[in-house]
Amino acid sequence: MPQGAEASAPPASLPAAATAPESLIGLDPAAVFARLGTPHSLYVARGAEPWQDDAVFSYDYGLDLYWYRDRVWQIGVTKGAVVSLFGLRPGDSVDKAFSLLGQPAWSGESFSGDPEPAGAAEAAARTAWEWTLPQSSWPLRLRAVVSADDGVLEELYAYRADF
């Protein structure tokens, strides 16, 4: 899981681009710097294979940008974030995610289309869900990771599914 810095308080001025961070997916570094400024910190998120490693720009307000070559391919929002993805932020209930996004395309180890797809009543028993988001120029998905302890959203990731 990412090591992004937890935001303790909103910055003095939140850039307009941070209010819809999913719009940053696909941008190059110059466009990101123009919209958000320079990141608070940088780190590497290690994948299971070397080709899955990502350079990550982390911003004070709880937003992490994952890079593939010279483009943002994934946005991460973690605990303490003052920004949201598609109306959701860490700490929100699973029920809110289901109400905003509908039935997920994927949950835990089961894919939708199974005889008994996950529903809101089963939410606390799962660890992650994914929704396919139609309002983009490329395949876009939202993954929500849920705390096993209290069943609330812990981490959110919007990403290009074609990378």
C-alpha cells in the first residue's frame, strides 16, 4: 500500500484541480505542476514485479499521483485527505459508495456476474471493490479498499485500466 503523507489540515488554498483529481489522469508533469504546483514529497511504490514500480508525487492534502512514463495513470487518496474521488473520501461508509456508484464490477475475489454479487449488506466482510466509470475518454476504474476493523473506506484509487 502507498506511503503517502497523511494530511493533517487543509492547505491555505486548495488548487482547483484538486477538487476533481480524477481530471489529472493522463496529464504530463508540466500540466500537473501548472495545476497543482510541486509535490510535498516523492516516493517509489514497489510492485510485485519490477515493471510495476511507480514514481509517486504526494501532495499535502492527501493526494498521490502515480506515474507511468511521463503520464499520471493513477490517483490515490488516503486517510486524512481533504480531497475526494467521485464524491468519496477515506472515512466514508461503504453504503455511501454503493449509493453513489451502484453495484461494483468487482468485489473481493468475485467478479460481478457471479450468482451472488456483493451487496451493501455484505460490505463489511469484503476488503476491496472496483467500479468501472463510464465518463472518460479511456477505461477508468475506481478501487475502494475497506478497513476490516470498521468497514469504512480506507483508501481510494482512480486509474486508467488500459495501462
